[in-house]
Amino acid sequence: MRATLTVLGSGTSMGVPTLGCGCAVCTSAVSPEGDPRNRRTRPSVLVSWEDHNVVIDTRPDFHAQAIRAGLRRVDAVLYTHGHADHVLGMDDLRPLSFHLPEGMPLYADEPTASTIERIFDYTFRTHERYATSARVALHRLSDEPGTEIALFDARFQRIPVTHGRQTITGYRFGSAAYLTDLSGIPTESLPLLRDLDVLIIDALRRDPHPTHSHLDNSIALVEQLQPRRAFFTHMSHDLDHAATDASLPPHIRLAFDGLQVHFDIAPSN
């Protein structure tokens, strides 16, 4: 099955332009003469095939991202981890969930699921619920590498990645994978990332960072995994789009908000 991956957001947790910053990249992001690709909301992707839409992470920017993408239906949401910039848009799912009597399925590992339940306790409590609370059903994922989620004749696999001292969740779906907020890839995850057509991977900035991959490390990871195409995401204002793109190998590009990439998504077994 052919599918489309839409980059809803490609920026770091503070977004670009970064509040209070007047650097060249932040200025370019808002200037009419600048590069609109430098305007980066918090990172998230939409995977669409046939009549189905699956979102990975609901960022604080989710409402604006969904409006920009013309997104009128979401069938499921997958979460990578429980940091604020990945989950705080969950409440924006409310109007998209009202037509689902059994609730919109959300998938997350145990730590992330617990964080979502704590932050949005008013959504998950069984008494004194608001009539317009989001209608969601939270499913906890096993921490086993390769754990599968079957969704609408496709399958999503959990790919553990390291995020500083944490182990969080990346996802593979068919010939594409989405690995955000990573500082490294455990050995047990490498076989799950073979024969990729499309890889979306973290590349925060030029200098090393304790919890994120930096530009040179991300290039090295791409060369190790050997996808046919790779796109960098979760980028700070350290990376100007045009200048950085021009320095990269031809099979590696910077993602940008609104980028669409087509690929094959594997049917479920």
C-alpha cells in the first residue's frame, strides 16, 4: 500500500523562531524575505494511507499543525515519550474523537501512558467527566523491541532508542521509520531498521548534546543504517535550512514543516 508521511513539525522543543532570539535563522523564519522552511513547530508526523490517518505525538502546536495540514480525521495516535513537547496537544484531539464511540486509540509505553494519565486526569477519570472530554482509549505498549501495533491493514513496530538516560520509542511502519529525540540507537534495534526507504531522524544542532543526536552523528547514523532517503528533524535555530541542506549528501535533506514523502506501508500479517 502506498502511504504519505507529512511532517507536521520539524523544530526543537522551543520551536523556531525561539522566543526572545534575534539570530539569523529565527529572523529568517518570520521575515517576508526569509526562508519559510526555517519556521519550525515542535516535531510530529502524520502517516496517511487509503482513508486512514495516524499521528505520532501531539505537540503543543498540534491544533495549528492540523489546521495547516487540513486534517479532519485522526484514527489513532502513537507516542514516543512523555515530555511536554510531545504530549501537551492531546486535549486538541477532543473534536476529532467525538465520532468514535469506543474512543480514539492512543498507544504509549508504560512511563508515557502514566504521564498522559496524570497530566490529563480529567480525561481519564470515570466520575465527574466533562461531556466534551476527549474520547480516547489508552493502550500500553510492551517494551520489547519490535512490538507490533496492527492498524487498518498496516503495522507499526516499536523501535527502542536512547534519549540521554531514557529509553523511548521510535516507530517503523512499512519502509519508513520515525526516530525523534534520540542520542543513540541500541544494538537490538538495528535489525529492525534494515532496508528502509525513508528515515526521519533527530539532528538537533551542530554541537554534541547529552540527549539528542547532533548533525555529524546523525549523518553517521544514516550511513550506518543506509536508508535510501533520510530527513533530519527536531532541529534548533542552529541549523539554517538552505545552508545546511547544501552541505549534506544528496540522499540526506532537512525536513521542514509541511514536507510530504511517499512510501510503501506494509500490510499487517
